[in-house]
Amino acid sequence: MSINTYQKAKELISSEGALADFVGGCSEELIRLAERKLNLSFSPIYKNYLRSFGAGNFGSQEVYGIIDKNFVNSSVPDAIWFTLSEREEIDLPDTLLVIYDTGSDELYCLDFNQIEASGEPKVVSFIPGVNIGDQTYEVIADDFGDYLLDLVEREL
């Protein structure tokens, strides 16, 4: 179950403090502001990540989230700023939230068009430059919890 994998990832991040460099947790008010800005309702697991960590790095892996309320003049790993920028620059669909940039012309996104019964969106691959109609939206993980655990375990 995804909450279990998320909790395991969270425990590993906490136990490996030397590898963890996060901005710190976000308030409920800031999370709601980000949801309104993107016109999305974040999933329970992603909200927990935002409340616990905000955004940042685990080792060399950068996991996007929320840095602060300035969604206009920011930079990675600010998921809100980056998603808004990509919507404008590459017509990223409004149903995607960028959570990771592979560095090789591929973005990993929470896909709010593919939500499980648990309320969790799948993590999919989006390739900038490929026409929207030709995107395959390859599923990278069933949800954010599975994705985060895989990322943390690979880094360890």
C-alpha cells in the first residue's frame, strides 16, 4: 500500500540526515495557496510530504515541492513555480504537477487524470517537445509514496 511505502521512505530520509537537505515543512495555508494557484487538489501523501519536508534534496536527488509563497520568482525545487513555467513554455497539461526533472528531457509528474481509488495520482513521464496527443504518459510509479521510496533506496 502506498501510505506504507511513503512512511518507509520518510523514515529512511529521517534516519539518513546527512543526505537530507529540505527547506522544511509547509503550513496548510501555503499548501492551499499552491493548490489554488495550480487549480489542483493535492493528494494525501503529497500533502504529507509538503507538510513534512516542503521541497529539497535527498543526496543528489531533487524532489520538488513548495519553497515559499512566491510562485512567480522562484527556482527548482519549487514544483509550483516550475509547473507554472512549464505550462507557459511547453504547454504542460493543467492536470500534471512536475515533481522531478530527470535531466535528460523527461519530467516526472503527478497525473491528476490518473487517480487511484485511494485518491493518489500516478507518477508519469512527460517528454517536453513531444506533441500532447503523442505523449504516452509512461507510468513511473503507482503513486508518490512508491516513487519516493524508490528514489530514496536508489540513492542509498
